[in-house]
Amino acid sequence: MVDAPLIVTKDLKKTYLMGMHRIDALAGITLSFRKGEYAGLVGPSGSGKTPLLNIIGSLDTPSAGSAI
């Protein structure tokens, strides 16, 4: 039997408005994690790691898409 995913994001987007500028922190992230899986989240500063984790952890809401 295959375990259902514990974390699923589909076409996740997060946009911030900074004055007249629009900053796309996340642009269409789709992923899933199953029980027992390990993953590393790496990238340069400003690449969207914290917004992604905040949305997965229900600390923030996406601008579009879904996170379950």
C-alpha cells in the first residue's frame, strides 16, 4: 500500500508588493512529501525558502495555489 502524501503544494505562488514594485517570492511551486521522506531546501538568499516553509507551516497564506 502506498502512503498518501502528508504535504502537498500545487501551483503555489506568493507575491509581495513593495511600493510600486511587485516581488514574486514563489512562482508556481508544486511538490509533495510522503511519510518517512527527507528533503533539503537549499538556495541563495532571497530565493523563497522562508515563504515556502511559512506557507507549509500555516504561518502565511499563498497569493495563489494551494498547500495542504
